[in-house]
Amino acid sequence: MVHGREERITPPTTAQVVDAVGPRLRSVRERRDVTLAALAAETGISVSTLSRLESGQRRPTLELLLPLARAYQVPLDDLVGAPQTGDPRVHLKPERHGGRVVIPLTKRTGGVRSFKQLIPPEPANSDRSLKSHEGYEWLYVLSGRLRLLLGDRDFDLGPGEVVEFDTHTPHWVGNTTDEVTEVLCLYGPQGERAHVRSRPAG
């Protein structure tokens, strides 16, 4: 047990947070070894504006920070150093895509993204045509059963089973059982695979 008076930490003011954005942006760019010219080409923001933003001569705005967050593939909060709210709970916002419930598990704007999907039973007359697109996909079945049509192959996956594939391969993913299937999904850009370690390092 620790005795004594609890020391309260005063959160930074809005002005202090804004003043720290410039140095934070410069630090992020230098750590990634990116030039102002290269960053300007990727974001469409001029070199002079980026330089003034990093030096604190230009006030950060949402229109400037959003392209930078996308370029660095980090949440906006990481760029502005937003203070913690003190609420440790993760607030997930389910979305509906057709009859499926999709719950985003990551906030990053690029790179590998993770979701939990609740897939209801597919109607017998549902469209099961195979489609292809850019990217890479990794699926882990939490409960129920998942059917994957991948090229000319047909997979029936149960709890604990994993599959990963290049989404250029024509595919269809669905639930042909009578119960809801829960799936953990990782989606990455073209060629960016999920790195799964099969045993502890060393």
C-alpha cells in the first residue's frame, strides 16, 4: 500500500496541444525518412505549407491533418497528441453491409485492418458468384461454419480454422448453415499479408 497524497496530473490545454503538433509532425516525418518534397507529392500539400506547419507558422487544420494521417497510416489522434480521456473502454461501432454486421476493430486509415463479422445464414437463392479485387485477406472462424469458394476450390471452415488468400483470386465467402457465423477478418493492401508466427521466437 502506498501512503501519501495522490498527485493530480493537469491535462494540457488546447493551445498547448496545437503548439505541439508542428514538432510532432516533423518528428514523424524524420523517423520515417521522408522528405518534404515526397510528402507534398503524396498529399497534394505544398512544400512551403508543410514546412510552415512543422515550424508552427501555420495552424494545423483538419484539411491538412487528414491527408497526413493517411500518408503516415496512423490515427489522427497520433498526429495531434490528443490527451487521453481516461476511459479505457473500446467503443466499437457496428456497421451493416447487406445482412452482415461488421465491427471495425482498428482505427488506422491504411495498412492491415481488422474486423469482426457476424454472417447470417445465406438464403438458398443468394448470389454466390465469385468476385476479385485488390488486396489480401485473412479469415479466422470464431464460431459457426464458413464456406469459401476460392477459384475452383471449395472450403468448409469450422471454429479455430484459418484461411488466407490473395483477393485477386475470384472468391465468395458466406454461411451456408442455419446459424450465425462469427469471423475475425484481416484485410491488407495488395501483397501485404498477415504475419502469423507459428511458435515463440527463440
